[in-house]
Amino acid sequence: MLVDEAMARLHAREDGDAEARCYLMCLIGSTLFVDKSSDRVRGWLYSYFRDLKMVSKYAWGAVALAWMYRQLGRSSRAGSKGFSGCLTLLQAWIYEYFPSLRINRAAPQTVT
């Protein structure tokens, strides 16, 4: 769904929180649940922002991790041309769980 469509849907509710809902939906949709389209947010996100009081009770970390694994699975297929997902989250996960890939900043690096 286009961002303009999402904004129109949220404004139709007329309860004053439409801007907050749209902002949260676009923020989470464009940072955690990234796909290859740059001007769209996922339609399934719309239902999670109907009640703003419930947004803080969702397990966004677990959902983001599941989304990243799904995107990794899609990018590992033969016909895939790239990865679409939260690359910052992937890099942080690699840095945390693969210490052998970390840069050792304590030891001075010499160039010979």
C-alpha cells in the first residue's frame, strides 16, 4: 500500500491520532520491515496501529527477527538478486554473535 493510501485510511477514522498512526506505521515499515519498494509500506502493518495503546505491547523485536530470517531465506534462493531487509539489524546481529568477525581495536594495526 502506498504511504498516501495509508494516510487516507488512517485519516478516515477521524479520532485525532491519524498522524501518529501513520508516522509509526511508516517508521516501522521503512526501518524494520524493509522490502525492495521504497515508497510502500506493508499492508498487514495497518491492523497493528488501529489501537495506539496496544502498540507498545507487541513483541516488535521478535517480529523483526522473523522478518529478517524470512528475507534471508528469500535472498538465498537461486533467482534472487539481492537482500531486502534491515541490514543494520543484520550487521548488529553478526557483530554480537560472531566475535571472530569483529575488528580488534585494542591492538594497534601496523602497515608493512
